[in-house]
Amino acid sequence: MATGTTRTVTEFAAALEQACAALDAAAPGQAWNPAEGAPASYAHRQQATWAHQIAMAAALTAWGLAPDTVIGHSLGEVAAAHTAGALPLAEAARLVTARSALLHEAQALGCLLAIGLSEEEVKQLPGMPAGAEIACINGPATTVVAGPATALESLAGHLEATGVWHRMIGDAPPAHSRLLADHQDRLLAHITPLRWRRPRVPMVSTVFPREVGFDLDEAYWQAQLREPVDFYAALAEALHAGPTLVVEVSPRPVLSAPITQTIARHGLPAALATAPAGADAHTALLHIAATAYTRGRAPAWPTPRTPHTRLPLPRWHHQPRQEVPDLADDLAGLAADERRARLAGLVRAMVAEAAPLPLRPGDDTTPLERLGLGSHDRILLRARLAQRAPALPAHAGTDPATTITDLTDLLEKTVTTQPGREPEPTAPPQGPSTAR
């Protein structure tokens, strides 16, 4: 993290140095320091991530991209509270060192499991073992479960057998669960008294996502270690306020998928600014600044002394024109149910390719707009379908309320009634007929 950025972005370097000095003051000889190299322990990784977030937020603010609202996810809520002006840097560092040390101890109690299902779907899983509980609600189709390692391994086996996406986070302790009840009491003892004030920038809590004016005192951070992270509700609360550019301030884009899911599922007027996977902090900052500029937020551009970074060019999607076989010819001779299944599969595959989030079994009746397909996406979808079925009506798929099922119906009607093609009878014809 931050390799080379301290030499290229002076604002980032200054903020990182201050954050590391605050960590060292909070836990002399025990806190992470960049001079020691990459953070090895879980506690040091938490501290390094927090310092990186503080530095990124400071650099963006110096570039004229100060936040209008902040949200933090788990550890990130400490950086969010400082960025909002609620926690002085020294107090935030004291909270982070105490919190990270306790979480390091808790690694032996269990781990985390990310699941590609909604909160309600996870609660209804028949294979949900005793001791496992929801720790994070990240998006409409991304939930994290905490619990003992053996319980989560059992759950992962059930998910594997049923084809549900999941990922074991074995190096993370079971935070935001009842397994940390003792640790939250110890955290309270470590951080009392805590100096805090009302944030200058509005902050949406992931502990109480629908409350305003909550106290960021010792009791809040005690609860924050144990209670589930409701990032989904907090983000939706902020996004419903109006057009929004969401900036993910993180060493790597771990929340991009659930943020995109939330925007798409609710059809919200929002966009995401984040860094490509594997990008260094300097490139990440420039990507965010560029996205903000294209969305109407003009940054105070870096000074000429700041070296430029070569960004990857957009991929060129043009391919030589190929003759695409007429869909009606492909379907000739198929029984009605087989033809229907072939058409439904084609439409679903094209929609899945255009959608920003994975399709789920029930999405055949979900409006395309709610699946994340904007007007431009729907026009391109219609054009791709028309390559296979030239007689497809010009309006097909352009209505935001259209569903995969609607498109399948329309496509089936088109390919079975196009000029020069006799519709397949549903019953044996009666009387003489004349062949064309």
C-alpha cells in the first residue's frame, strides 16, 4: 500500500506521516510504522489500512474533493469519523490501536464468510449452523457471516453444493458478532475517556443507519465492535438524498460490487469512483479525480510538480463484422418448449453480460432498469438481439420496465411470425392446406 505515493503526492505523504506518528504515540513501540516494511500481523494491517484511508481522504480534500457525507465500514468508520471532524487524529489513533489489538486476539475465536445472498436469504439458509450469525450487510446480494471456523466451513460446504457464491475470509476475526462480547467491554476500558465532537461533515452510521445526531462516544465504539455492519442501509440512506458520486477510500476496492448492486437495485442517480484492482495509491487518487471531473466535480488539479501516471487505455471492443445466423433458422425443427428455453437462455445471457451485477434466479421478472441496465445498455441489448432476429420491433427492450421474460416473449413472437415463415400450429391443421 502507498508504494511510491509518498514521493509523488505531497498531501498524501504529510497526512500518512501524521497518522503514523499518532499511532506511535498511542502505542509506543507496538504500532505499525512504514519504515518497518509491510504490516505482518492482523493488528498492524488494520492500523496500516486506517493510516492509508486517512492519507487518501486528506489528499482528495486538498485536491478540492472534500466529502459532503461520509460512511465508514467497520474499521473504516474510525477514518470516516476523523474525516468528518468528529474524532481528533490522536483519539482516532488511540481507538484504532486498542481495537486492532483486541481483534488480533480474537482471531482464534473464528473467522468470516462472505456470501452472495441477501440478508433475508442468508437467514433462511437451511444449512445455517449454530454459532454463525450475520456480521455485515454490505449490499442487496452481499452478506458476511461470522462464527467459529468449523461452523463456517460447514456452511461453505453447503453453499458449494448449492452453487451459491461464497468466500472464506480466514484471516479475519469474527468481528460484529456475539463472540466479541468480552472484547467490547475491554475496548470500553481502553478508550475511556474519549474526546469527540459533533462532526462538521454529515456522517451516516452503519450501527444506527437511520438515526441522525448520534453520539460518537465510548459507548458507540463499544457497540460498533459487536453490532452488525449495516452498510447497505447506510449507503441507501445517503444515496436517496439525490444525485451522488460515491468514492471508495480504501487500499483496494473491496466494496465496489455491493455499492454497484445498491445503486442498480434501487435505480438510484449515483455513480462509483474507485481504483482498479491492483492500482497503487497514486493511480487510485488520479482515477477518483478523473471520475469526479467527468461527473461534474472539478478538482483543484495536482500541481505541475506532481508526476503524471499513465492510465490503462479503455479496451477496444470492435471486432471484424461476422455473419450472424438468423435465429429463426437455428430454431427450426425444435419443439415449442425447447425453442422457448433456447430463447430464454439467449436473452438472459445477453442481459447478464450487460448488467453490472450477477443475475439471480428470480431476476427474469425484474425490470431491466433495476438490474442496472441504463438506457444506453438497453439500446445496445436491443441491437444485439436484432442481429439474430432482424424483424425485432425497434422499441424492444428500451422501456426500463421491460423484463427478461418480456423480451423472451417478444423474441419468440418475432421469430415465429416473421414474413415468409409460417407460424407453427399449436394443433394439427383441419382440412386441406396449400403449401407455399
